Amino acid sequence: MQSLDIISVNIWNILISLANLLIIFLILKKFLFKPVQKVMNTRREQVDKIYSEADESRAAATQMKQEYEQRLANARQEADSMIKTAALTAQRRGDQIVSEAKSQASHVKQKAEEEIAQQKKQMLQDVRSEISDLAVDIASKVVAREINQKDYEGFVDDFIQNVGESK
């Protein structure tokens, strides 16, 4: 019989075992599961907070990258503008230098023309003085001998030809 007691089902033992299991479950739930769940929830909140901070940091980094790219584009535009301004300034300065050079060349040319005109006047005065000297010589020759109208015209023609050759 003893062997049957081991194999037999005792309802009271089953009920007591179930009651013990239920009591252990409730004790574990109260003292173990709730604190473990509380720790798990706290940990989940920390992880969520870390993820949200990472997302915020990523968004801030993206915004900073966009601002940097915008500043870089603005710097390029400003550099292009400065280069264009410098080129225009250089062009204007070059035009001004060319204009000044033309003005100086014109002034030098005008001065040279004035000098040429002055020298021409001086030469004409010299020629006039020579002509008057020649006229005096002719007059002295005419006085030395008596000349008729034909001889006088010949002297004048000679004189005009000599003046033409001296030029």
C-alpha cells in the first residue's frame, strides 16, 4: 500500500500546493515583480530620454550644418561680389589712366604744334629779313645802273626764284 500512496492523488495536497503557489505568487508579485517593473520603467524612461536627447542633438547638428552651408554660400557670394567690384574698380582705374595718357599726349602734341608754329613764324621773319636784305641789294644794284621795266621784272623774277629755292 505504501506504493499506492506515492502514486495516488491526494486532493488536499494539491489544494495546499496550489494555495502555497498562490501565496508565493502574490508575495513575489508584491515584493519582486512590482519593484522589478518599477526599475524596468525607470530604465525605459532613461533610455527614452537618451533617445530624445540624441534626436534633439541630431536636429541641432542638422540645423547647424544648414546654417554653415548657408554662411558658406553667403561667403562665396560676397567673395564673388568683391572680385567683381575689384575688377570694375581696376577697369575704371585703367580707363582713367588711359584717359590721362591720351590727355597728356594731346597736350604734348598741342605743345609741339605750337612750337612748330612758333618756329614757322620765326622762319618767316628770317625769310622776310633776308628778302628785305635782298631787296636792298637789288635796289642798290638798280641805283648803280639804270634799269628799264624789263630788267626790273627780270630782277624780281630772279629774286622770287631764289626765294623759292632757299625754302
